[in-house]
Amino acid sequence: LGQDPLREDADADLLFAKVSQSKKRIGELLMDQSLFCGPGNIYRAEILFKAGVHPNVPGRELGRARFDVVWEHTVLLLRRGVESG
């Protein structure tokens, strides 16, 4: 499995290295459990909406700043989901 946004030891740098080399769209990459552990389709849509990133942007065109915003919202939304049940 990929980087788990709920774990303190998740390695966002390693994840960005993989995302930034991919031709796949960020919407697809978020659903790839070998990269991002946890998000499903509903989380994918909400994460990208909150981050202001179109799901069709290729990973290699995302850039570090936008990736960091996507990762931040991934962590926040999944934590909220766990806390609220």
C-alpha cells in the first residue's frame, strides 16, 4: 500500500516523487492505493475541490505547491472522516 495520510510517518516527499513522474491524472492517482492509501471516489472529489485542482491534471504537471495542497486536504478530510465516524 501507498502513503497513509492518517499515519504520522507518511512520506509526502516520496509520494510527490512518484506523482510528479506520472502521466496519469491526479484524479486517478488519488484512487491508486499503491500511492495514496485510503481515499475513495467521494474523498477524491472533495479533496480536489477543496484544493482547487482539476482531476484531469496529469501528476507530472501538478507541481510541488499544488501537490502539497492536495496532500494537506487528503490528510484533513480523512482525519475528519475517522473522527466523525
